[in-house]
Amino acid sequence: MNTRGTFKCELEMLVNGRRQNVTIRSADTLLRVLREHLGLTGAKAGCENGDCGACTVIVNGLPIKSCLMLAVETQGSSIATIEGLQNAPIQQAFIDKFAFQCGFCTPGFIMVCHALVNTQPNADEDLIKEWLQSNICRCTGYEEIREAVRSVMTLE
């Protein structure tokens, strides 16, 4: 504990396949640690209360809103950020289907869609819509995003 009463701790994280050691406050969110300690700025700080999904990353294969998860909760977990996808098919599908406009929400959507394709490769239209409800885009309709997901699912 430091003089301000804030607990600091050492945390070993597995992010994008690489072990990272960071010293953080016990109250730091995963979003803040990724952005401020590791320089991974793809997850965006949008609403910071779990509504918009711009901060979505994948933890142990599932999409997680990193603004709602404490970094210390990730001990022993595998974390993937947009920077770690390395040319995943869904990234090209977003380009091909024009599934973005301003781009602020795009990393979060790509992470949700990547997790959906990997965990539910035969998802029907209702399941796709359900998964996409976790993220908000204020610039475009969701049809192009759904088309991007469907196009990747038909590749497999």
C-alpha cells in the first residue's frame, strides 16, 4: 500500500500471446492497463460503463468489455486485442463489406465478430443480431457488419 492508501500489485498478463509484467493499482480496469501500461490503444474508452462495446477485447475466447473488468481478474487468462488479430478474416470482411465509417467502434465490433465466428461458426441470423447488440455504432447501420460476419462464416 502506498501513502495514498492505493494498493499496487505486480501482474503477469498474457496479451496477444506475449507475457507482460505490469505494476498496477488493484482498482485499474483492464481497459486502462491495456491502453496506458501496454500501449495497446485499439480498445477505445467510449462510455466506460459497459454500454457501447468500443473497449471489447477477447478474454479466454469470449468478448469482454474491458472497461468493466479489473485487470487483476485476468490473472491466468489469455487476452486478445485488435492489435493481436494479425489479419484475421473478419478484418478483411469489414473492409470488403464497408462495415465501418468513422472507425471508433470498429475494433470492438471486430473483436465481438471474431469471437462469434470462432465460438459459433454456424450462428443463425438471430444469434448474430444478439451478439451484435453488445456494441453500438452511431455512424452506420448494422447490415454491413452482419454481412461481414456472414461472409466469414461461409468461408469455413
